Amino acid sequence: MRLSSVRLTGVERIAGPIIVVRRVADMALGEEVEVVGPADRRHGRVLEVTEDLAVIQVYEGTFVLEAGATTIEPSGEPFRLGVSVSMLGRALDGRGRPIDDGPPIIADELADVAGAPMNPAARDNPVDFIETGITAIDMLASLVRGQKLPIFTGAGLPANDLAARIAVGSRLIGDERFVTVFCAMGVTRREADEFRDAFASSASIERIAVFLNLADDPAIERLLAPRCALTLGEHLAFDLGLDVLAVMTDVLAYGEALRELSTAREEIPGRRGYPGYLYTDLATLFERAGRLRGRRGSLTVVPVVSMPDDDITHPIPDLTGYITEGQIVLARDLHGRGVEPPIDVLLCLSRVMNAGIGAGRTREEHRVVADQLYASYARGRELRRLVTVVGEAALSPAEHRILAFADAFEDAFVGQGPARRTLDESFDAAWAVLRTLPRSELRRLPQEVLDARYPETRP
């Protein structure tokens, strides 16, 4: 970092990770600074500038710093991350520094972690199916290249396992230029080790870059971690022409760090104490996903969002739902019954699914099979509620078949266990459960599809 010759000594106040200092005329928003204390040097970034003052966040915190013995050295530049394709296969901290005892990373270029705004006129629509290996997602809420599709989860549900499986198992059918950037925010050391072990034991390790921000790392660094991961993703996608999947967990930890910073800045709080600009801040992350006309690569974002008390109206999942293009929702009752992954398909949605489905099977078959699965399973869930009122003895034989279908759907179709399924294998699982129903009850399937996949039994 090139430091200017200016040294600021007018520190007005230190509060939490924040330093308020009398600014110089050319100090800019987002500029990197070095904070020089009595015993060490630390790094910071300008968060806010007024006519007379500048607010600086210190990545390493302000512990033992004193206003009278602290000086600020501006750099004249924003925070830039050295990005390179050689970061694939490496483990990095929240600021993009190697933590895996590997060789230093030689950067191809220095990129501003705030990213470049994507011209809406240059955006291309999401297209092409991404196979995650998770049947409930691939068949019923398909992930599409250039999409942003969050996973909503509750405390104690296996969202980390699902995120790791998607990071390791996803692929773009017929395309070998597919890589993953994984970012974990505010995780424990045990969780970080589990992620690293899961990636190291897979055959995909050389195409995954891992950013790890630990729970005992500075909370301010948690705000940088996803931006560093997405900056690398943009370089790989739009400069090198790769198809990039960015998996980020957990956005709730990011939001808590943002609330902590807002409190330290004494800002007027919004809903549940989060800053009023929470929506805008989340959008600066998720809207970096997409495709650009005339460029080969793409950036697809799958954030994991925890819902405190399983409340989907909590500000972070609520606002995430407005920004993104659907959601995958994990269910506590399915997890309690041993269904893994416990995906509640009736709450799941991929708004751009139709732009991607059709790989490996015709688009028409994928759509109608998904619709039939939804309809039959939804009917089974309604009958379960009815049984609690009237009892199973009051149901007709056809309704008993629908109940059995709902059980088979959850246990055999959604509950695939640890195995990865290709799209063809997911179709086979779908037809296996659909064949438990008579043809006459599969009213959403065209006759030609039934004849090809579910021929009538002849005497």
C-alpha cells in the first residue's frame, strides 16, 4: 500500500471499532488508512466523511488505542484485493490472505472490493441449468447460471452441510469451465475445519477458493469477506470467462456485524436495531450476480440466511427475499424425521427456473413432472392436516394413496441422503414415486409423457 506523506493526529473519539478524526481536504470515502498506535500498526477504511470529520473503521479493533497517542496515515486508495486464478484451491481469510501454509499468491491485478456497478442495459438474462446434485433443488427449484438463489434455514438445521454439498457437487452440464468461490462468515473454528475437510476430501478442491472469517476475527472483517469473495468471482467470471458459483454462509452473521458497526457510529436504528440502509447494503452483495452481454462468464450467488426463531419475516431473510430470485427453505419437522436434506419444497421457488430447465430431458417434461410432484405432494400435506381432525379411517382409498405418496416423496425423493444425484437420476427418483399413484391421478402429465414414462400395464 502506498502511504501518503500526510499524518493525521487529530483523533476526536474512539468507540468500539470506530475512530473519528479531523479530516484533510482530499480524504475520500472508502479510502484505506493505516492506524498507528503506541505498539503497532493496524488497517482501517474511511466509512464516512463530512466537511470537518472522517469516520474510520479499524479492522483489528481499537483495543488499547488512545486518542492522544494514535495517528492516521491515509493511503490515497480504496481497499484493493489482489485477484488471481491461482486462488482456486486455496484457503484465505476474510481479507483474502492465505491461511493454508501455501505459497504466496501472485496477483493478476488489484481490484476494488466494492466492485464495479453492472450496467443494467448490459445485463443478460440468467440461462442454462446448474446441476447441484440435490434432487429437490434440481427438479423443483432449479438453479440457473447468473441467478441469485438464497437458502433460508433455522438454528440447528444442516445448512452448512447443504452449502458445502452445493459448493462441491455443482456443475454446469457439458462445461468444464465451472468453479466455486466459498465464503464462510462468523463461523467457529470447528465449522471452519469441517468446511476445509469437506473440500479437501472432494475431487473438486482445485476448483474451489475458500474464504473463512472466524467468529473470533474482527467483526469489521466480516463485512469485507463476502466482498473479497465476490471480487474474486467477478474477476474469474468477467475477466477470465469462467462460470462462477459463489456460496456464502451465513448472511445473518454479516448483518449482525453491520448492526454492530451502525451502533458504534450512533446511527438511528431501523427494524430490530438494524441500520435503515440494510436493504441497500445487501443489494450491493447479491446484485453482483449475473451475466454480461458479450462476455463468456457468469456469476451465480447462493447465500445461506439463518432465520432467528425460524422467523422468515426477520429483516435479513425478509429483505433478502425481495432482492433475490426465489428461495430454498429448510424445514425443522423434516430434519426431525431424519429427511436429509430437509428441504420443504412447497416453500421453495426459483423464479427463473424455466430459463434453465431442459438439460438432459426436454423442457416440457421437466416442467410438467415438477408441476405434478408439487400438486400431489401439496394434496398429501392437506390430507395430513385433515387426518388430525377426522382420522385416517374417514379417508377414501384414493386419499390413502396420496398420503402414502407424500411419505414416499419425502423419504425417497427429497431425502436422498449424502449421495449426489445427476439430473437423470433425479428424474428416475421422481418417476419412482409418481408410479406409486395410478395413471388416472396424474392429471398434470400429458398423455405422450405418460406413455413414454409410465406405460399402461397390459394383461
